Amino acid sequence: MARDTGAEGPGDRLTAVLRPVRAGNGFEEALEQVLQVVRLGLVPAGGRLPAERELAERLGISRVTLREVLKVLQDQGLVQARRGRYGGTFVLPRTDAGGGDELRRRVAGVDIEDVLRFREVLEVGAAGLCAAQGLAGERAERLREALERTYDAPLADYRRLDTLLHLTLAELCGSPSLAAQYAAVRATVNDLLDCIPLLVRNLEHSQRQHIALVEAVLEGDADGAREITREHCAGTAALLRGFLA
């Protein structure tokens, strides 16, 4: 089975998040997008962000503005700049110096029910669109590979790979707007998930749903894909409500 070794180019997995920012709020919007990259785990801990030139081009900002964005991330302890031949900006491991209480404070102002409803609408819609329009060739292979990366994933890496699978499905539905909105809401969902423990049984159940979902999409079963996705979202929602409500 294919495993995510981090060897593939980061640009391959950042399409749904990084896009040219609008004039007027370039710094703020660029910071939001790079924060999403880090919070979603699209570049794993220890991994390197795209080079400054590439990142600035993708965001449509100057390298001066980008360096200001990266300085904020460094000050927050999210990334580290390294010089030299193998230098660059590297994502640091998440710390929990404040314990679970710090995470709970971070999401205290989040309307959990609104987030969960919006996530479900976007995911169900994306799954239905992908199945209805049919995925073939390179697009079908992208979805299969995203699923395969979740097989036998260590607990510490599972959530990141799970996120990449769902982001891939959102990207493949053909609506850049939906993909961008999903990336944003998924970042919030991941913050909520960080407040609860990883449960092996739940992950096993989730993985079975992933397999069934990908099969339904590739078979063109739009109704089945939507129903599996709705059930999958409901399971996550139940856990979050149970731990956080």
C-alpha cells in the first residue's frame, strides 16, 4: 500500500488552500491561508513549507509581505527558519504546554453546531458531485492514493492523512469555492478534534467508512456516496458533542 512519506512536493497537496489573495487585505489573507496549511497538517511536523518564491507567487503577494507572515508564525512557535543549503521554513511539532485546557480555551468561542452542520453540507455535496460526474484516470487515482495513505497510518499521523483524504475529495468535485470553504471549516474541525482523544475503535470505524465512500464515488453511486458521508460526519459530530458540549 502507498504510504505518505512526505516525499511528494508540497504544492501537490496545497491546491485547496493556497490561492491569490485579494487586494487590500493581502497580509491578513495570506496569514490566514498559511495558518490553514499548518493547522490542517498539509505540511507535517518537520516538513518544509514551499520555497519563498513559490509561496509568494501562489499567494500573489510580495516576498516582503510573505516574510512578515512567516515572522508571525515563528513568533507563535509554529515554524522555524533554517539557513544554509538545506534551509527553509520548517513546521514545528505541535506542543500542548497548557494541556487540554489551552485547546479548550482556543475553541471556546466556536459555535460547534454551526461548524458541524456546515462541514456536513460541504462534504455531502462534494461526495455527491464527485460520484455524479464520475472520476476517471488521474483524478480517480488521486482519490485512491489519498485513501491508501490512511492505511496502517500511525495514530500520530492519522488525523493529518484523514484530512488530506477529505480535502482531495473536495478538490475533485470541480468547485474551487467549495474546496476553499471546506479547507476553512476543516481547520476549525481539526481544532475541535485536538480537544478530544484519539479512539482506536472510532478510527477503525471511520476507516471502513472511508473505503466505502471511495468505492461509492468511483462506482458513480451519488446517493450512496452522500449517505455514507452523512453518516461519517454524524459519527464525528457525536464524538465532539459528547466530549465538548
